[in-house]
Amino acid sequence: MNQPDDATWMTEALAEARKAGEDGEVPIGAVVVADGRVVGRGRNARERLRDPTAHAEVLALQDAARTLGRWRLTGAELFATLEPCPMCAGALVNARLARLVFAVADPKAGAAGTLFDIVRDARLNHRLEVASGVLAVECGTLLTSFFRARRK
């Protein structure tokens, strides 16, 4: 279920996505919010870092863990411009986040309800609340424009 501040935090994630696009990366961004403030930021950096795990969500979780001084991010929320992949969804579960909010579903790799539902799988030791569709048009347009330009 969407909350009143979701669009505010998704705007922050969208800003990270735009920076990723400016860097030549797939424009995906994420922020971690705890206690009403952004404690972690991430944007895709796979090309720049030459690292297959340098997804926006993973980098945002790492930043949040450094900021808070702990790996358990209990009570925190992650806002991502695209539905997390299986790797990132697993990281969200392991970090013990309370909530995931994403803008656009990913029909090719989505692991928060589209292809898989790792973040709500009852067999795992932790589950997240999930909301989607926040700023979907803006985030989807950014991704579509990026890939359209790449195909030219």
C-alpha cells in the first residue's frame, strides 16, 4: 500500500537513476529511508565498476549499512525505480528491510511479484511489505528513452 511520502522518496531514487543514465549506465536508482531520512543511495554502476553485483539496490543497501553502522536494516524502506531482480530481492530479505517500494515492474527479471516473489516468500526467514507504481510514468519513460537511444 502506498504511503503519503512515497513520491518524495521515489523522486530521490529517480534522481539517482538519472545520474546513472548520465554515466552511461542503465538508469536505475534506489534509496534507503530510515527514520524519515535517506540513509543510503545507489545507482547502477556495473559498467563503471566492472562489477555484475553493482546494482542500484545493492549499492544503496551498502551505503545505508555504512551510514547506520549495522547490516540489519530493520524498519528501513527501499525505494527503487525498477522492480528488483532475484539477487537484489534476496539482499533486501537478508538486510531485514521492512518495506520495498518500486516504480516499474520488470517483466524480464522482477523478483517482487512479477516473475518471482522472493521478498514475500513465506519459506524465507523474513518478508517485506511491497508497494509499486509510484512515479511509474516518470521512471518508465526514463528507462524506455535510454534503451531507445541505445538501439539507434
